[in-house]
Amino acid sequence: MLLTRKAAGRTEAVNPLARAVTALAARTVDRRTFLKGSGIAAGAAAFASQLPLNLVSEAKAAAKTGKTEIKRTVCTHCSVGCSIDAVVTDGVWVRQEPVFDSPLNLGAHCAKGASIREHGMTENSHRLKYPMKLVDGKYRRISWEQAINEIGDKLLQIRKESGPDAVFWIGSSKH
């Protein structure tokens, strides 16, 4: 039962929540207002579902041997081919340094290259490390000698059929 008081000859709810519900019930809502409100509610629910609820967890120390290696690699962001020295401690890429003797980046990082560690450039990454050939719809590993011979033969065939201007060369860290 709600507490009510009489004011100017009518009863009025004292509870603020009851007063708000009564005011909302008395108000008419058109389609546009309903859709706007439900869209905001759905957006708020989607946002709330993405919030991390386990912000504090038990701290666990990783076993560290202190083994640090420097591995030279090539930045994969653009086709310039800048060199990067990856500093790897206990198998984890902890930081990178630009390579000062590289003729391309001369010891500098661009904004993309400075964030290369965040994009999975590790030993077991997506980068190709040996030649592959599409055979019967599947890529198969081939030897370097076979790859060079097949590419060279195909380029010589194109040059013979179409002339020396039919071949265009492009080279970068991605090719």
C-alpha cells in the first residue's frame, strides 16, 4: 500500500518512484519516441555487456630465465621494407628498436612501425618462410631451386612472346 497525502482535494503519491511511474503512465508515447528510447536502451545494454566484470584477479608470476635475444625482422605495415630489431625476452617480444644501418629507415620508426609488436610479428607468425605453389587447389611447399626455375622460365616465356616491356618488377617487404 502506498502512502498518500491529500493536496488540494486530490490524493498524490508520496513515494518519488511511484510518482514517476504515475507520470509516465499518464503520458502518451508516439512511435518515434518509443523507438528512440528502445534504441538507447539496446545500445546501453550492448555497451554494458562488453564491460569487464573481473577487473581484479589474482596475480601470478611468470617463470623467467632472463634469456634475451635480438632478432632482425622486416616491418609488415607498408611496402617500404624497414628493418626492425625485435628484443625477445623468454620468448616474448618486449620491445623493438629501429635498425640504424638499414638504408631504408636509417634508424627511425614511423607511427605504424612503432606499433609493429602489437600485430603478432613472432617466430610462428603468418609470414611465409619458404616458397609455396598452388597444386590441385592446395598450396604445397616447394624447394627454392624449383621456385626460382619456374619463375625464371615463365618470365623468359613472357619476354619471348610479348617483348621486354611486358614485365614489371616490384619488390618490397610484402613480396
